[in-house]
Amino acid sequence: MENKIKIGAAVIVLIILAVIIAVFMNRPKVSLEKNDTQTELKGITFEGIGENSVLSRSKKDHLRNKFGNDVTESWSPISFNSFPKSFLATHFPEIEKLANMLDSEQIRKKSGENSIKIKYPYADKNSDTFHEIILIFSNYTKEPLKFHLKAYKPEELLKNLEDKFSSPLEIKHQQEKYFIWEKDNSFLAASVKKDRFGKPYIDITIFYIKNLNGFFSKLTPPGEKGQNTNEFF
């Protein structure tokens, strides 16, 4: 009986190892240039990264030096789930179309397999402001697609955003106020929330719309593209 238990445990361990190996074997290789060559940043920017930036080793090193070690994933689908489903449908229907296309059954897996998701689990220990940073790039072009940030000092951050990108559009939706900035082909939405201890923080999502459209077009077979490659801005 004891031998059977040991054999069963060994089989389970082998299965788990096989699954882990299969996942890592199927992950796309992330190859980065040492430096990027863009001259003038466009759109909404974060830490020197704009919509026309390309993720490079030097940029990755800069972010690591500022926010601590990073964790890179290449399988998480891209989603717009930081908003209530009705928010985009009501106020930004063209962006909702893109959200629905990326969330379709045929595209979700591909968007995870062909994007680079970088998280900074120690951001709160290396920054007195940010406590969650998730940056998603295209693995085709290394261009930014979506950034999701959470930070304390919401009033200070909102003022910084206003100083940098002008006054926002303010929208109240389902008892929550959103602050919206659009610049070039970038879209930023911010809202103030409270953590489990009642401490206010700002939840920021940046979408690089033109880059997302280009990314979507690469995920879609030529015969299925139709009008889905239209840019929304």
C-alpha cells in the first residue's frame, strides 16, 4: 500500500513537471534590442515610455532600478476588465468594439501568447507612491499596449497628470468618477478608490489604441480581418 502511494505521488509530480515544461516550452522568446531609437515621445507617457516607444533592455533596466525586480509573463490575455462593462459601451463605444474583439474566444489565447506582461511585485517597497505596476507590450513590435497602475497620493497624481496633459474629461458612472485623458493615440482613465484599510488610492489604466489595433491585426488571419483593422482615433 505504501509503495502504491509513493508511486502515485511520483506520477503526480511527473505530471506537474511535464505541464510546467510544456508551458515554458510554448512561451515565445522575448528578444530585446539594447536601446530604442525614438526621438520625441508621443501620447500618454509613463517613465519615459510613450506610444511610439519600443521596449529595450536599457528601458527594462531603468524600470528595474526604480521599481525593483520584475516578473515577466507571456501568456496573460489582454483585457479591458478594469472598467464596468457598461462604462465603455456608454461613453466610448468605439473602444468597446476593440475590447470585445480582443476578448473574443479566438483572440484571447493569441493575445496572451504574443504579448509581454511585466509586473513589479516590489514596487511598493521601492516607491513611496506606486504599489502595483503592470506593463503590457506587443511581442511583435515591442510597442506598449496597456499599462495598469495603482498608486497612493491620488490628489498629487491627479494634479501631476493635469499639469502634464491638461484638464481631464470627468465622467460619473455608477457612483464612480472617472478622469479621462486622450492624447495622440493614447487613452488614460483614472479613478480614486479605497483599499481594504480604507486608504484612498488612484487606479490608472492606459491604453495605446493605435498599437492595440496593430496588435489585433497581427493576431487575425488575413481572411478574417474585414473592417476590424480600422483605427479608432
